[in-house]
Amino acid sequence: MELYLLTSFTSISLLFFLGELSLQKKTDQNFLLAYIFLTGGIFFFHSFLLHSNLIYHYSFLFLSPTPFLALLGPISERYLFITFENRREPISKFYKKIIPTLIVLILMIPFYFRDLNFNRVISENGKINLEHLPIQVKVAVVLALSSLFYFYLSPLVKLLFLIKLDRLWKDPKLRIFFIISIILNLFFPILFLFSYIYNRSLAHVVVSIYAGFILCFFYLVKQRFPNFFLDLQEKVIFEKKYRKSQLANIDLEKLRTTFLHLFSVEKIYLKDDLSLGDLAEKMNISNHKLSEYLRIVEQKQFYQILAEYRVEEAKDKIRNSGKMTFLEIAYSSGFNSKSNFNQVFKQITGKTPTQYKIMSKSSDMDDNKKFVS
């Protein structure tokens, strides 16, 4: 069963690797993900050789995934930063992060190319005798695993510090993602510890199978719900803007409730001379904070919001107030002139008020015909 799973994970990882490289329009994320899958394939194949005792016949492959695992840390970090924040750090900074990988490679090269008495490393019953490994190899393995976990966990930790816990818990997608991530990351060392205590030779296989399921799980989530990580990215970028703005100590939900009440219930936009200062006074914040709120939360400018609400008001009156003239509709919807009304209306709807009125009447007639028939 274990050998079957390891063989399956090796094949799946290599197929995922080829799948990322076969895309016509490849991005940085595709190349990074391809390396992650390639490393997974190498790791699972190495686990298969160890567990099947075939490593005796391919002794030169023993510990071959070590440098790949060391590089997997910086690669995973770069991929996660692009996925969560759409941020690409300078390549010079990335090169500094692969220094541990170079050290691992330098430490491992003598082990790979010298005539080693392999029976001292692997005993007759197929169990790994780590005590007989050269000290530099032990250091390389520890450094590779440390690099992997440090760079893999650092984006998740930074994300936890970036997003407030109350907002993290209120957002369903963020909550699900972090609950799954925490469970997977906490379960990994616990699983390894228990399997290591119970059976050292089994520990490597258990960890390999566990890693295989994680790799497949996140790949299937990426394929089945492609917008999931895009939504996460938008929320993270929003949090970064929010933290850097002057809104950091303001309750955004309360502020948005006030904003929607003013526009949807009180219809403050009907006041033709409404200014940013007037709205800020009503919302009890400064002009600058209101501008930041509109830019970060509503993602629109003040006058754009006014225009959209006023046009919606005008559209409703065109459909339902047949006796009103366009001038009356313009003034009663918050516009200060008919020319401004015509210009803004066409800019937002793509039609003149007259064209919209004809279209709405035609639509009503069609609906009536369907109702009668």
C-alpha cells in the first residue's frame, strides 16, 4: 500500500510539473509551481527507493533530494508572496535567500562523489543508520529542512500579523484557509514525532505520504476553485492598504453602515451641491480619511459615487414617472443642469436619457405581452 501511494504521488507530481510547463502563457507562478512539483516528485521517488530497499542498487541517489528541498523553501516563499500579495521581491534579495542551498550543496558534494562504504549507512535490514553519516551530511540535512520550513512558514506568519484576528475570523474564505493551514502545519510535526518514536524506518514514509496528500489537496483547490486564491490576494492587498492608511483605528464596518444609510436611505446625493466636506461631516470623519475610505473600501472617487447614485435615481424616475420632463428628472435626481445630466447619464449607461426611455418602454411592453400570453 505504501509503495503504491509513493509511486502514485511520484507520477502525479511529475504530471503536475509537466502540466505547468505545457501552458501556452506561462507566468512566474507557473515556473515556481513547476519546481515545487518537480521537487515533490524527486522526494517521493527517493522515499519509494528507501522503503522498497531499491536504494541498495541506486546508492548514488541516497539523500539526493536534500539540495532540492533546501531550494524549495525560498521558491515556496516567493510563490506564496506572489499568490497572496501579488508582490515580487527584487531578484537580488531572492539570490541571498538561496545561500543556504549553496551551503547544502557544497556540504553534500563530497558525500555524493566519494567511494562511500554504503553498508555502514544502510544496515542489512534496510534501516537507515544516521549515526554513521558524516557530520557535514547531517548538518546539510538539518540546514535544508530548516530552510524549507522557515521560508515556507514566514509568509503565513506575516499574513497572520498583517490581518487582524477579528477580521480574519469574520471572513469565511480567510478563516477556512488559515484553519486548514494551521491544522496541516501543526499535524505535520506531531505525525512525524509519533511515527519516529514508534518506527524510525516508517517515519520517512508517513511524512512522504502526508506531504503527497497536502500537495494534491492544494493543487485540486487551485484547479477546482481558481478564484479562491485571487480573492485571498485581494483581501490581503486591501489589508495592507488599510494598515498603511489613517483608517487603521476606525471600525470600517460601522463606517460603511453609515455610508450606505446616507446614500441608500437618506439619499444624500439628491443635494445638488453636496461636497466631500459635507459627507465627511455627516460621517463624522475628516475629509482625508473619507477620501481614503472611498479609495480603499469603495474603490471609487467621491464624484464617481455621486454620479452613479444619481443616474440610478434618474433611471428609476424615467421608468416610473412618465409625466416628468427630463429637466425635472435631472434636478430631482441631484444634477444641477440638464447638460450635466445628459453627459453623465450617457457616460455611465452608454445611452442618452431619451434612448433609455424608449428602451425601457419597449421592455415593459414585451413583459406585458408575455404576461398576457
